[in-house]
Amino acid sequence: MTIRRTGILFIIVIAQFACVSLWFAGNGVMDELIRAFQLPAVSLGHLTSAVQFGFIAGTLIYAMLAIADRISPSKVFLVSAILASLSNLMTIVSDGAVPILYGSRFLTGFFLAGIYPVGMKIAADYYDKDLGKALGYLLGALVLGTAFPHLIKGALSQVSWEYVMMLTSLLAIIGGALVYFLVPDGPFRKSGSGFHPRGLINNFKVNNFRSVAFGYFGHMWELYAFWAFLPLILRGIFASDSESMANISKTSFLIIGIGSIACIIGGYAAQRIGSFKVVKIALVSSGACCLLSPLIFNLQPEVVFIFLLFWGMMVIMDSPQFSTLVAQFAPSENKASALTIVNCIGFSITIFSIQLLNILSGHLSYQWLYLFLLPGPVFGLVAMSRMKG
């Protein structure tokens, strides 16, 4: 069966959405996990970081073995989706045993390394000049998948947290199967010969690749910490409103999920003004949100909600365009490994920002937490200003 290129993109988008719902499955039911297993409050940051640590380890292994450059990416995607789903289900059987609980989240992140960057690799194998638009849809799916556990919990408030974990695992397996059976190797795919550390290091000697990668690192300092601590921020904002407090999960879904629309808008905008300008607009906007957050968070909840919706768009709009630029400046023979290693470093940075906010949340009021994300957009803007051509 031959599927047109637009159909291929649609399948990849649906599969990516289904699979990355595993990423924040634990965050979507974090309150229930803490109560069920009597975990300390700091478990929010630690369990989120466990997924990030797993993803980092996974990206290193996948890159070192050049798995997606040497093996059909569709096969890698399917196997990774199955293993990530099984790892996610380990949370249910952990019975509160801390090593199993954290191991479950770590392994889920590890195998997500064969889904997120490999999905981008598959898209890059099908799209060339219009890769920015394609990745806009793909990253939009990732954002929606990230927010999805919050929606499940908010819409089905009476169901157990185990149900949320089982549903996200089932979705991921379906997503992996869709890619394996319906998405063959793309026309722009080139098989790599293996992992070449010197080649990846040499990539960072190229000015534009280095500028884009460093810009992405600044973006990542802000992104996942913003997502991870959003429920905590919302609980502070709506503390005096019992109805809003009951809808924290739905509100979190809206603020995170609206970023999927921003990714798509950014993809189309990149076709007109270029990926670099889209990145700059997003970094300036999200940086301004960081700076203004202590003031805005003291205003009426309705105003804060609109502000967070805008921030939820700007914090992610540049992500597809960063991936586009990395793919553009990376050599075709190790494009997957370059995307993977840049992701690896970027996600390593998220651990530091998440843990920083985790520590600060015990000493500062919620109004001040997001101010400490400001160095990310500033660093990203400085790095991107050094691009040439």
C-alpha cells in the first residue's frame, strides 16, 4: 500500500502523540502517586528528573550505536514504543517500592529516546525544504501528547491513576505499530556507517551548528521546568478558588496543549520569515514572560490564566525550528545521531533547571519560581545572534 507524503506525516504525527503521552504520564497522576505511596513532596521534581535521566542515557546509547542511522527508523520506533510502554506499566506493579518506581520512570525515558528524536529523523527522511512545517506538526503532537495525561485525569477524575498509566501504554503501542506498518523508509534517508564521536565533535566546530545547538540548550533550560511545575504554580494561583483547584489537571492540559497550535503556526511562519526569526520571536517572548511572571502572578486569576496560555505557546513554538536548523546544519550521513546527541545535552540541562526549582519551591513563594528560568531564553538569544549567513 502506497501512502502519499501528507498521509505519512499524518501517521507520524498521530504516532508521536500516542507515544510521548508516556513522558508526563507520571506527572499527570503525581498527586495520586504521592498519596498512594506516601511520597515526599519533592518527588515531583525527582520523578520528572528520572524520566529526563533515562532519556539522556537512552540518547547516548542510541547515538553511540547509531541505531536509527543503521537500522530502519520505523523498526526502531516500534520496538522502543513497546519497551517504553512496558516500562511505564512497571509503575503499577511497584507497590510504592522506590527503586522500582524510579526505575520505571527512568526506563520509560530511556526508550523514549527511540521515539522522539527518531520520529524527527523519519520526518527529515521525507521532507527537505519544508522540514520546518513538518516538524511543526510533529512537535505539536509531542506537546499534545505531553499534556494528554493531564486531560485524562481531569476529564476522568473518578478513575484510578493505574487506568491513566494503562491507557497511555496502550496508546504508545498503537502508535509504534502505525509507524512500523504504514511508514517505510523515506526518500531522503541515508544509512550511516556507525557512531563517529569525532564527527559529532566536529559538528560543534561549525559556527551555525554550534549556535543553533547552544540556542536549543537555552530553550531547554526553560521548557520542561515550566511544564513540570505548572500544576504547583496553578495551585498557588487558585488556592482560594475551590472550583478552579478541582480543575488543575484540565487547566494544565490547556496551557501545555495550546503549545501544539503554536508549533504548527511557527512551522507555517518559518516558511515565510525563516526558522531563525521564529526562534528569535519565541525566545524574546518567553524570556519576557519569565521576567514579568512575579508581577503577573499577583494579578487576577483570569489575567494570569491568559498570560500562561500565551507563555504556553511561546515556550515551545521555537522547538520545531531548532530541530529544523540542527537537521539543516548536520551532515546527512549522521543526521540522526546529531539530532540525538543535541537532544541528549538539551535534556541533561533540563535536570538542572527542574532540580533548581524543586529546591527553591521549598524556600520561595510560587510567584518567584519561574523567574529563575530567565537565563535560558537569554542564553539562547545570545547564542543565536552569532549565526552567520
